[in-house]
Amino acid sequence: MDEEERRELERILGHRFLDPGHLDCALTHRSHRQGAVDLDNERLEFLGDRVLGLIASETLFTGFPDWDAGKLSKGLARLVNATSIYTAAQRLDLGRHLRIGPGEEKTGGREKKRLLADAYEAITGAIYQDAGLAAASDFLLRTLIQPALASEAPEGLERADHKSALQEWLQQRGLGAVVYRLRSASGPEHRKQFSVEVWHQGRCLADSEGSSKKEAEQSAARLALEGLTHPAGTPE
């Protein structure tokens, strides 16, 4: 990238790199690599993933002193997942700056969830290498952790996920298990949309869509639980 583009991205990231090579490496997907082992972002992604786990864990540990280890683990899984990392990468418009090979370019690599999430973690690793833990922590808190916490109520964070929460609610009342049914999958590979229904004892409780089957199931489970706990026409 040229100097102007680099400065623009550094402004968005909130970090001025002492070694611009760290940023270049973080944005380089293996499909763009031309022989050199260390010139793609996989190693930085590995490092950034561990830094993210540490800072997110510390944030929950400090912010929720009454939570036991089980609740902290569930909160971490909900706070730091592929979807939240992908969302942070989208907010930073990382796809526009990725260095990818022709094959990935043709198949929409700049919008792929996994590529963008990996690039975000690689940038975290690059900032850590460039300026240390405090700089990486500032980046993570500002661009991912604080926005994610703001959008998720504490009681939601301590649940493992919506599917587990729905199943726990039903089991507590002796109502048995639900079944998730894939209704449709449409769109090109890099923008596929999945539609899922959640059924219980012959009744469709809810349906929803997502960019993955897992995401659609989680969304459908959330809607089903909301419908069961706050039926239409009853006060919340």
C-alpha cells in the first residue's frame, strides 16, 4: 500500500506503526504469499488470538468480580467469537486493505468472514509486536471488546449461547429437546444465506437467517426463547 493509504488505515486503527512491515504482514493472506514463509499473516494471527484472549479474559475478570470460572468461560466464548471479530473487522473496513491472491479476489475474499477475522487478529498481533501489550489492549478495547460489551447485557454474556439457554429453559420445565431444520441455503459461496427453523413437539417456535448455519440456529433459538418467555400480548 502507498504511504497515504497506510496513514489512513493507521488513523482508523488508532495506531502509528514504528515498523510498517508489521502492518503489511498482518494484511497479507497466504494466497498472496510469494515463497517467503514469514510474509503472510498466519503467525501474527496466532499471536493476536492469544493476546485477544488475555485482554478479554482480564476485562471480564475485572468487570464481573462475582462471576465464577464457569460464568467467565461462558462470557468469554460469547464476547470473543468469529462473529464479533468479523464485525470489528468490518467496522475497520479491513477487507479493502487485504493483500490476497487472484483466486481469493475472484471468490469475494475481501468479504469472507474467516479472512477478515484472521486479519483482525493478525493486526492485534502486529500492534503487540510493534508497541507492546498496552497498545494492543487499547486497540482491542476500543474496536472490539467495549462495543461488544455495550451490545450485550451481562445476563446474556454469562449464558453459553442462545441454543443452550433455550434448551436449559425447556429442560427445567420437563419439555424435552428442540430440533433445528435447515429450510434453505441460497446465494454465492462467499455470501451464502442460511434459513433455519427451530421445532419443538411438532410446533415451529421460530425461524431466522444467518451467514452460516450455526449463526442462523443461534438467532432462531434467541427468537424462540423470547417467544416462550414473553408471548405476544403479555407484558415484559
